[in-house]
Amino acid sequence: MKRIVSLLVAVAAVAGVAASTITSSGRANEEASPIYGVTIPSGYRDWKLISVTHEEGDFNQLRAQLGNDVAIKACREGKLPFPDGAIIVALHWKRVPSDEDNQVFGRVQAFVAGSPVNLQVMVKDSKKYAATGGWGFGDFRDGKASDQALHEKCFPCHIPVKASDYVYTHYAP
Amino acid sequence: MKRIVSLLVAVAAVAGVAASTITSSGRANEEASPIYGVTIPSGYRDWKLISVTHEEGDFNQLRAQLGNDVAIKACREGKLPFPDGAIIVALHWKRVPSDEDNQVFGRVQAFVAGSPVNLQVMVKDSKKYAATGGWGFGDFRDGKASDQALHEKCFPCHIPVKASDYVYTHYAP
């Protein structure tokens, strides 16, 4: 009996840990990125546009980069480094042909954003993320953070654009 | 003398007409599109993103479509037709390779928004533009409206997507 009680206590403890991974918003803690603890920022889809990208090859994606007000202000003023509080979100979609457009053109030449592939987030906090150029990174698919192995690649991949404060995107007028 | 005075009156009248083409904002009336009288909406660059497009071939452009709050609400709710007051702005940029990205990839696969090509505006006013599906059109280059011949093509080109209320763009999640 004692062992059964101990087992129940252990199960309850595990359940308690599981419960603690649910945040106050009801979202599971798995949404926070490994290493950085970056989450998908609330309301990001309402943010202003920085620029757009087309990735060919294996990616075959159309992308848009949105910024919160701090990031947009820095972009427009051309001030680097980005100040603390700046957040950039990159929306990556599958690039798909637009049947409607192409019927008008009579050939396949127009491509639009298809289903979402992933979402990438960069959060500037020069103290918290001092070891990675002041940026915290998050990669999400279907709202869930990708694994640690992927996040270990984020900063190294951004080092080549150190001169642009580790940001590839430039504001499109 | 009488003829000279008449001439002066005529010149003054012409000057008066010219003066009237300057709007209260100090912008020349040449910014209003022929046929429709559509102008570049103030603050459009702060609007929310609807979607993005890649046009291959002769265009070789990356594009982004932004909407005012009325347009975005309709897009998100999937309600057609768009209500009066909806405005969609399409930003068209030259598609250029991103040297920064491509150095990392080791091949040319990333393209970004380059210099602006033109700006297209659709304004919904079901009464004012009843003859053209309720939409007024404007095409602008360097802030100046394109000519009448170009604007005569706007509505015919949008007729194939009558089922989408004459709008090609679909909201990207």
C-alpha cells in the first residue's frame, strides 16, 4: 500500500510538472524556443511590413518580414544596431502558382503565398542574448517550437551579416 | 490693347486652372489616376499585410499587397464583396538577388525586393465605381499616376476574378 501511495504521489508530481508547462494564455510551454525561450509574439500578423523574399531551390518559398513598432522605426531611420525591444517575425509560405493570375497571362508566371511552412522570430535583448549578438531566435511550425538542433544553427547563420546587426532583411520602400 | 488684355485674361484663366490642380496637401493633381480619380492613400505603408506575390517572366517582380482596416477585416472574415471603404495597395518591386543571403548558401537562390517599380491602388465605392465592379483603380510610378491608356486596362484585367470581387489577392495566414 505504501508503494502504491508513493507511486500516486510520483504520478501527481509528474502531472504537476506537466500542468506547469501550460502558460496563463492556455498555450503549452513547448511554444518557447529551446536555448532562447523565444515565443510567438502576440498580434504579430498586424505588424508592419519590412520586406519580402523569394527563396528558390529546395526552399521554393515566398516570405514576408514584419516588424513591431520598435523594429520598424529602426528600419526606417536606418539606425543600427536595433534597440532592445525590437522584434522581427518572418513568415515563410510555400510558393504556389496562382491559377487565377496565370489564366489571364496564358502562362505560368505568377506565384503566391500558399500554405505556411514556418515562422521565425528574432527578439532583441542585448543583455539577455549578449552571447548571440543581442538576438534571441525562435523557429516555429504549426505554432510549435522546432528542436534544439535547429536552434543551434540560428546564430551561426546570421553571423555573416553582423554589419547589419545580424539581420538579413532590409526595409523595402 | 484690347486683344492684349484678353490674352492676359486668358493666360490668367489657364494659370487659375493650373493652380487648381494643386490639392490642399500641396500635391499636384497629376497624382490622381485618370478615369477613376484615385490617389495614393496616406499612410498606406503602415497598413497590414494581405499577401505576397512573385511575378516571373517580363515582370521579374516581388510584390506585397497591403490593406486598410476595412479591407483586412473583410479578408480575415472571408466576406465578399468587400465593403465600401476597403482599399488595397499593391507594392511592386524589382526582384533582385540578395548577395548577403547567397554568400551563405553558396549559390544564387535568395531574391529580395529591390527598387520600387509601381504602386497599384484599388478603392471600393460601390456607387461611385458602379460601372467597374465597385472598384476604382490607380497605378502610380514615382508618385505620379500612369496614363489613361494604362488605366483603361485595369478593370478588364480584373473581370476574370469577378467571383473574388475582382480581387486577385487572397489573405495569407
